[in-house]
Amino acid sequence: MLNGCQGQKEKNDLPAASKSSFLMDTIVSMKVYGEKPDKVIEEAFQRMREIENEMSVTLKSSYIYKINSNPGEPVKVDSDTFRVIRKAITYAEITDGNFDPSIRPLVSLWGIGTENARVPARSEIEEAKRLVNYKLIKLDEEEKTVVLQKPGMGIDLGAIAKGYAADEVRRIFKKHRVEHAFVNLGGNVLVVGGKPDGSPWVVGIQDPRRERGSVMASFKVKDKAIVTSGNYERYFEKDGVVYHHIIDPKTGSPARTNLLSATIICDDSFDADALSTSVFVMGVDRGLELVESLNGVEVMFINKDLEIILSEGLKNKIKVLNQDFKLVGNDNDEQI
Ligand code: AMP
Ligand code: MG
């Protein structure tokens, strides 16, 4: 989870409004500068509620619930849901299945973040793993239908839907000619423009060891999406082991990559959300390789030794605020 530190100076002539609310299983907050900011915020929250109602895995009225309850049958969905599933499959392809929207059977088996969280037996994991395979999700572009080809399969868009929602919020802002805004959808941060005084937004990176809101580093951005996946977001501990909510589809267990968090910075939150989950599963070496192969995408990893590993484009752009953390492999120490 990240936090925005707003500047002291604000354009006096620009109305501003802010709101925080619980939505999409997380705390959503936003600040908007422009004409009728309250109205813009209301429309943005309305749009997020709509997306939640379409894509929630637990709400019985959602399209995802309908797909998951009708394996083998083509289920007609709306254009939002179709777009998000299609994008999720694209990321499954790009990451060779490290990101997999058909992860639902493993997510519900582990139950992390619910009162049923437990360490399953090896045999249960193996059984659920056999149901996780994005290649068995069939899409019909013309009909806008989705079919799960094996009984017991299930789609979970938890790793990407918030990213889509943040981009949709930005679309609403643009429609209302909002030029300065800050949105935090439970760790999915999106900034529009810079601050009203023209300076960049300062985005803080959550200290993975501390309570929410503790920031260990920051960087300055304009018009960017910044999304963090971390092992501290949802987890339980048993016998000294932390079991977190990001599952490696290849092992069927929470990803073990020596990482505490992975933060992606790029233009669209849709991509940043899918990629932050992906690189968390892939680990530093393969994650960096993937990010460096993509245009306009940067990453910041924090590992269990409290080392910070950055992609090329982020080097010298980050300010470390807590000296427990050490920048690794940086060419020089100059900081902004
Ligand atoms: P995020 O916080 O964006 O990294 O997303 C984590 C959520 O995505 C989890 O709570 C699951 O619902 C889902 N998820 C877990 N592992 C994966 C995976 N390997 N691929 C896609 N989604 C996943
Ligand atoms: Mg994600």
C-alpha cells in the first residue's frame, strides 16, 4: 500500500474535494482538483461500485460468480468483464503462467485473508493445481462469452480488477477536465498531472514491516500509475512461517521469492496491477528481465534483507527515507 503526501501549496482558485471509502475489499481514497469536484468523485465511486459488482468473486450477482458456477457453459458477460479477463490472459501468456486468472481454486483452498485460512495438505494442493490453467479459459470475441473448460475451475480477478478500476476513474476525471488528482485504491496509486502548483506528486512506498502508512521511500511522479504487491497485505502465520496471498501457480503455494514487495510504475494502472503481482511471483531476476523487456515500465523490489533493487529507469529517482533499507546495484548515490 502506498500513500500520497500532498503539497502545502494549492492553487487557490481551484476547487478541491476528497473522499475515502471501503470498496473492492480495500480502502479507496482520492483527491480531485477542478470544477465541481464532489460530483466528479461521486461519479468515480459509482463507477468503481459498478466494476466491483461485475467482477467480484464472492458477490452472487457478479459475472465472475456466474462463470465460476457454470463450468463448461458459455457465459455472456459485459464489455468491462470481457476486457479484464482478456487482459489477464494476455499477462498469463507474457509471464508464462506465473500470473494466472484461473487461480481461484488455489486461492479458495488456502483461504488467505478469510477466517478459513489454513495450510492445506500436499494432496489438496496438487488437486487444486490441476484446475489452474488459463489456457482452459475460452473467450468468444463476437459473442462476448467466457467458458471454463474443466469443472471446478474458477476465475479470480483480484490481481487486476483494481488496476482497471483506477484507469476507469482516470477516464472520468479526464471527461470532466480534471488536470490534478490523486487516487489510492488500496495500494494502487494513480496520479493525474502534477500537484496544482505544478510540482510533481510525491508518492510514498509502504514499509513492508510496519503498520500501514509507514513510508520507507518516496519518488516524484506526474501522470503515472504506481502499484505495489506485498506479502504483508493479506497473510497468516503458522509455526513462524508467513503464508501470504500471492500464489505461485507452479507450486500451488504462496510465492517464495525472498521478496517483501514489488512496485511497478508505468502509465496505466491496468498494466501496473497485473505486472506487480506477476513480478512478485517471478522474483527479482526474472521480474527484472520482464520489466526491462517492456517499454515504459519500471520496478522497485524490496527483499527480505531489506535491499532495494531497481530497474534501470528508476535508478537515482528514489529517495530512501529509512536507513534500514539499502539500495543495491546503484551506479551512484545521487538522489532526488
Ligand atoms: P495483488 O494484490 O494485486 O498482487 O493481487 C493479489 C490477489 O490476486 C490475490 O488476493 C488473489 O486473489 C489473486 N492472485 C493470487 N495469486 C495470483 C497469481 N499468481 N496470478 C493471478 N492472480 C493471483
Ligand atoms: Mg496486482
